[in-house]
Amino acid sequence: MKFMITEAQRLAEQNLKSLSDNDYPGRGVLLGRFDQDHWGGIYWIMGRSTNSRNRCLRYENEILRTEPADPALVEDPSLILYNAIRRWDKTLVVSNGSQTDMIVESLKIGKNLAEGMDGQYHEPDEPNFTPRISGVLDFRKETPQIWLSSLKKSQIINFESDHAIYHYRQFAEGLGVGLTTYLHNGSPLPTYDRPPMILPVVGNLKEIVEQYWQCLQSEHLISLAGFQIDACSLEQEMHIINRYKSKSY
């Protein structure tokens, strides 16, 4: 039987090409279904300033966190050092900031991603006002589900944030959905204000990580981590690429 490329797969490849051509999408969260039994995603960080670029990703005790590559060079730890991925029960939480911990604590008391982000705001890094992007892989129901969240500066009320939630209850193999913090490079940086991109997640974990590392390979890319979870056993695998090695361990 001849393999037919679906419209979603075609769009995913187009979006991957657009991402590859983008000099500075900023930080990114991607969640998807790798194959019949494996789900996972990608988290990456970029930086333009010396302080922002002085980072790497480290995985320990089921927590992926950002940490300084060289502690002696840290200028301001706020907004750049945080837990990026945490596991709780049958969920995995990923985000580009301190909201990772807030979401986990909310899940522990029965709230969902939307409720967990209620009352939170975009980052206060004027003039960029970086959005807070987050995701949850939820294995608590018979069919795993994906949640994505974008909390960005309001275009209506200057000091408020607009909150967009995306909930995927069914998902096709080989596809993922992703959010970035910015549309492209600029001054100030323009906020990514569109729905999640459909993107391909084809191959094993290492192949997917290598594909996105090459896709995003600009001078600004600092670190990228890929994670995979077996939907039956909930066993997790993590693969990380860091541009700079940590001097703290």
C-alpha cells in the first residue's frame, strides 16, 4: 500500500522549515506522540545576552532545570534559572519559567493547567514582556492528553495578561504541537501570538533531538532537551544537548 502524506504531516514539515529559517524563536515547548506507545517532547532555550547565554540544562531526580554554565558569570538569576520539567503522578509538566512548580502544586490538589495558571502573568522583562509558555502531558486517563498554555501581555489592558489554553484529547502518531516565546528576532522581541504549530516528531528520541538541534542551529541556541515516556509503563528517557558544559559539576 502506498503511504499517503496527510495534510497535518505536510503542514508539520512546512512549520519545521519555517522554524529552521527563524533566527530567534526564543524558548520553545513541544509535546507530541512519537509512536503508538511513546509520547514526549522537546524543550529548548536560546539567548542573546551574556547572562542569558550562560546556561545549560541538567537532569537530576526527574527534574530538568536550567543552571549557569559558569556560576562566576551570573549577572541576574531571575527569569533565567528555573525547573523546566517536573514529573508528578501520571503527568509531566514543562515550561519556560517558575510556573513549572506552580502547575505541579496545582495538579496535586486536583486542578488542571488552566486553573493552575490562573492569576499568573507574563514575564516582567520590559520591553519584551516574554510570554510564559507551558505544557502538560497527562496520562491519568485511558488516552493520554496534551495541554498547552500561553500567557502573554494583553493588547487591551496594559498591565494584564491574555491566557490561551489548548487541550488535545486525541493525537496522531509522529506529530506534535509547539509554542515559542517570540515570532522572530527584533527589538523589542515580538511575542508569538499564534496557535500552536503542528510539528513532526518522527524517529527515536535521539533522532528527534538531533533533528531539532540541527533545525534550530543558530548562534543563539544554548540547550535542548528531549524526553520520552512509555504510555504503559510510564518509564521516562531524557536526552540533552548543551552548547556549554557546566563548571559546577
